[in-house]
Amino acid sequence: MRSLSSSTQLCAVIGNPIGHSLSPAIHNAAFEFLDLDFVYMAFPVEDVKGVLEGMRAIENFRGMSVTIPHKTEVMKYVDEIAEVDRNIGSINTVIHEQGKLIGLGTDGAGALKAFADSDVELDGKNILMLGGGGAARMISFTLARKTKLRELTILEVDEALLQRLKTDLEAGTDAVIKSALSTESALATAMENADVIIHCTPVGMHPKVDASLIPPELFRPEQVVLDIVYTPLETKLLAEAKARGLRVIPGVEMFVNQAALQFEQFTGVDAPVEVMRRVVMEHLESGT
């Protein structure tokens, strides 16, 4: 075990629940591989404001990953956010820089790289996004700004959340945005036109793995599905999509990509991406 001291830089992930997170495993493996004096822990958190006050007070609390359900609320308690991330309205990373807390997002870039690595062309495509929370905001803004998608359709059960995301996307991008409350009929209609489906809700995540938002009869073989859930490695959604002949991208790809970007923000050095991917795969395949 690496020696820890008062100069060791602390990084952490906060969320609720957080027991499923593999962030500590992959970040600590990367720190050890590069012999960096850092340690990474997972904290179940409800009091976001209190945690950020503590981060500010601890000089060597270097970085924080933020996951469900805190990606929007955490923005209230940081000192600086890049204009692009402020417009998105959601962040997943906080850096402690000389007494200031700086917020940013890596989910969007992580998802975009997952599509690129899988040779999935997004230009001219109809995108269906399920969910309107923090990760959905980051991904939708990134795709709307960085690609030439034909249109983006968003389905969400929370009407206020849905309307806010649609309004912000229309104000902050040139993309064609459609939205509807998530119902069986709305899903069936959206699936008829969707070329790429991006699942951005916790449905199907461990321990409730026997769940999926999309009935398999709605799939078409030419579609592509990205599920941002990465525990389990193959969700029910991805298994059923694959069985119907669809191209699938597991959430682990986006997860590793966004984690590598966070690592580089924490440390200032290039992330050992293959080390991080190997550790994730080992944990997911062993079920630990």
C-alpha cells in the first residue's frame, strides 16, 4: 500500500447512492501507476454545501467528481465556472485551485469520444435522449454544439426539468430540439425516427439491473444505443438491443473517457487511459 501523509492530495467522488462507483478503483490505480502522491475516496453525500465548504477549508483536498443527484446543485457553491459549462447548467468536476473552487464538466466530451471510438457518425442523425438530468444536459449541449445532428428529441418524466433543458438548448445552441413527457406513446413515436438512442437515467443500474425503459419490440437493427449506466457492464437495455441486431456502446466507454479528463484536471499530467480501462473491466467482469 502506498504511504499517505499530510501532503497527500485528496480527491473524491460524491453522490447518493455512491457504493456502486468504480471511480476510486480507477483513479487510485492510475495514481499508483504514475507514482503520484494522491488518494481518491467515495463519499455518500446529501449536504452538498457542507462538503464544498469542507473542500475549500482543506488545502490538499484537490479534486472532486460529482455524480447523481448533485451535478446541478453543486454549481451553487463553486467560485468559477467556464461560460460554456454555466450555460449547460450542470458540472461533474470541482478543482481546488489556490483557495478557489472551479467547476467544469467532462461527461459531454466523454460521450462524444465514445461515439468517435466506435466509429459512429452523428452528423445528420436523429438523436433520442432519455432523461434530462445533469449528465443529459452535458451530453446534449456537447452534441448540439460539436456535431451537425439533424434533430435532438428529449423524453423526461419531470415536466419542469424537461422544459428547462429544452429552453436552455434552444437559447444556447442552433440545434433543432424536440421534447415530450416520457410516456409509452411518446417513446414509441420517438423510436420510429431515432437513429441514435442515448440513455441518461439510472434505470437498469445496479442493484436494480432487471429494468429497461425501452420495450425491445421498438428497436430497429440500424439504430445505435449508448447507455451511460456502466454497472452492470451490459445493462438489460444493451442486452436486448444487441439481441435485436443494434450496435451498442456500453457506459464504461464514456465513464473511462470522462474519468481520464478528470484525472488530468486533478494532476496536470496525461491519464494512463489503458490502465484505467483495464481496472474498470476487471471489476465489472468479476462483479466486484
